Amino acid sequence: MNQRRLFGCVNVLNSGLTMKTLLFLCTGNYYRSRYAEILFNSKAEETGSTWRAVSRGLAPDPRNPGPMSRDTKEALQNQGISCENHLRLPIKVTEADFESNDRVIAVKEAEHRPMIAQNFPNWLERVEFWHVDDLDCCGPDEAIPHLDREVAALLLRLGNAIREPST
């Protein structure tokens, strides 16, 4: 099945616009990157954006209980976004993930730049870094609103990039 079909973007396909994908990275693909992915896709669909997101982890921890952080689930539910269709175990990023996405965002530069430099050095310059702390530095009451702001700003930038004429 065509990946674009999976996202339910029939209007985008019929309009002749090309679907683009972005990759959200965090360490575990359990909390921050999953939240960013699901929130982004929900908002992108609402706005008719031609972008969709996936997420991966640089070093998923098999000891995490269940497929997704309870803080992520709760924050999505508070936004009115169901996470039932998104319950899957964390996925470790591969070279193919970098190759197959149009844009890559790692949610915490201080944490993720060294990991990417060590494991995927050829892709480092292509990664956009945010500064969203994990649970060891702040609680979800700070990190989730930070991700909300970053995703909203990203959607605006991507929307503006679509509207700007090519030169």
C-alpha cells in the first residue's frame, strides 16, 4: 500500500502536491519524539499540510513499560488526540530512516548531537536540533508545552515554505 494512502491524504494526492515526511528523533522513541510525531500529524492533517511525520529513537530502552509513555498518552488525550492507532513499541533509527525522510529533527541538541555524530556522522549537518528536555531535567508540565510550541512553529515554517514562490 502506498505510504501516502496510509496517511489518509487523498486531497493532497489528488491536488498534485508531493507528500513530504519528517523524522522526529529522541533517545527512546517513547516520550518526546512520539508526542511530537502524533501531534504534528494531527495538526498537519487539520491544516491540509503536505507534510507527515514519523519518529524513531537513537537508543530505545527495552525496559520502558508498554509502547508509549503514559505522559505522552495523557498529553495527547488532553489535546483531544486519540493515541489508540499509534500504540507500537519504540523503533530504533536506521540509516534508511535518514535517507527516506525529507527533514530530520532531534528534540534535544545536547543529548542527541553526540549520538548522531557517533552513529550517523554523514547526516549530522542535515539535522535540525531543538532543546526540549527529557524527564531527567524537567517534568512533562514543562516539556510537553515546549513541544507544543516547537511543533506549532514548525508547521508555520513549513506552511510558509510551501507558499513562497520558487526563484
